[in-house]
Amino acid sequence: MRITVASGKGGAGKTSVAVSLALAAKEECLLVDCDVEEPNCSLILQASMDKEEAATIPVPQVNENLCAFCKECSKSCRFHAIMILPHKAVVFEKMCHGCGVCSFVCPLDAISEVPREIGKVSWGEGRGVRLIEGRLKIGEAMAPPLIRQVKAKIGHQEPPLVILDAPPGVSCPFVETAKGSHYILFVVEPTPFGYHDFELSSRVVEELGIPWGVVVNKDIKGQADDTLSKIRETCSNRGGSVLAMLPFSLEVAKGYSKGEPMVVADPSLKPVFSEVLEKISGGVQ
Ligand code: SF4
Ligand code: SF4
């Protein structure tokens, strides 16, 4: 089963929850860090990443000796990544998604494809959890192709549980991560900002048609009742459910400042995460 851990906004505790779920799992689990702009699972797991490979996308290279400057390629590129001037072809590599359409439509076979590195995929293990991580190069914007390559490394011998740490927000990188998941777990802070972003996220996830639920993080009893009732209402209106409430905890905050997962900083939380996994697998199977 694949579970994507997501959050409408950064700082809600998504990565900490994803790592804690992996540590609380009773079955073999693989953690996949798809938060490629800022992968932190390896840091929290103190993982040693012992294997790494470059992630590339194929970008076009125009042979101007063969090119007739007909502009078929630039007209077909929906990302405006190739421009044909009267006697020159210009490729904007950082805008190119490597889709291959331009070389496909070129009538003169004037376009070849060359690999361009967009980041790295690495493998490792920490605190007994296996991890695959994607890391985008600084200044690089092509998160979805890298996320696809990270997910492709899960391989055919998939363990019973795969937890994917999604990038914050619900734009293309989140959707790319969540594709193929059996469940999406949102980590939500019971604050007005937290609720606002969660409400937007719930609309996207409803469109995706994947079962989903919420872990409320940093709950201060009695201080966010209005927001909590709004979170519950949104869940029941859009087919989600609240699976757990994690209290605001000084122990967890102190542990987080030292890079410790929640269940290490406060071991009493481990059964809460195990229960979340049981609820999800009970609902999906
Ligand atoms: S489609 Fe081919 S021939 Fe036409 S402008 Fe592009 S590269 Fe040149
Ligand atoms: S590979 Fe796709 S995105 Fe890149 S220039 Fe060609 S058509 Fe555009």
C-alpha cells in the first residue's frame, strides 16, 4: 500500500509525521522523499545515503545544418521552450520538460536529444528504515520529472508499505507524488492559515478521487475549537476523516530542534502512529 503524506503549507510537520509513520510501521516499509526541493527525511532519520545517481531529462539539440526553420517544433511546444528565429534555433533548457514532442514533429530529423541533469536520486537507511530520496539541483524548477524518476526506483519488489513524503502545497509536484497512491494523509495545523491551505488542498484531493484523511498536528486543547470544527466539517463534506490529533508538545518541539522524529522525542506517540496506519489499511483493503 502506498500512502502519500502531504500538507497544504510548509511547517505543518509533514516530514516529521511521514518519518514517524515509517518508524511505527509493523511491516516492512520504504520511505520515499519526494519533497525534492527540500528533502529532509534523511536528516531526521540520520540516514547514511550510500548510493546515488544523476537524474536527467532529455532536452532537444537542433542541428542547424539540417533545420529548415519551419517552426513546427516551436509551435508544438506547450512550454514555449524552443524558439526558431529566421536562421537560428534557441532552446530554453530550464523551461524544457523533456517531453520529446519537438523531436517527434520535426519533419527533417534535425533534433536530437541530450541529457540534462536536474538533480540526484539516492538510496540509504537510517534508524532501520529504508529510504529513497530525490534532490533537485539548486535553481532547478523541474520537480515533477525528478519525482517520477524517484518513484520509478521503488521497483517491482515493492514492500507492503510505501510512505511518500510529498512537497508542500497541492500543485503539480504534489499531484505527481500522489499519483498511484492508495491514500493521502494531510498534516494540518489547527490555525486559521493551516485551515485555509487545508481547505484548498481538500478540493484538489477530492478531484483526484483518492481516499484521504487528516492528522491534526500541534493541537492545543481548547484553544482552536473553531478551527477544529471547520476541519471536521470540511472532512465530512469532502469524504475525508480525522484520523488522529497530535497534541502540541514541548518534548516534540525540543526533539525536532535536534532533528529527532516525533516518536523518538516522545515514544508515547508511537501507538498513535501505528493506529493511524491500521485505520488506513482497514479502510483501504
Ligand atoms: S521542426 Fe525541425 S526543421 Fe522545423 S524548425 Fe524545428 S528543428 Fe527545424
Ligand atoms: S522536449 Fe518538449 S518541452 Fe522540451 S522543447 Fe521539446 S516540446 Fe518543448
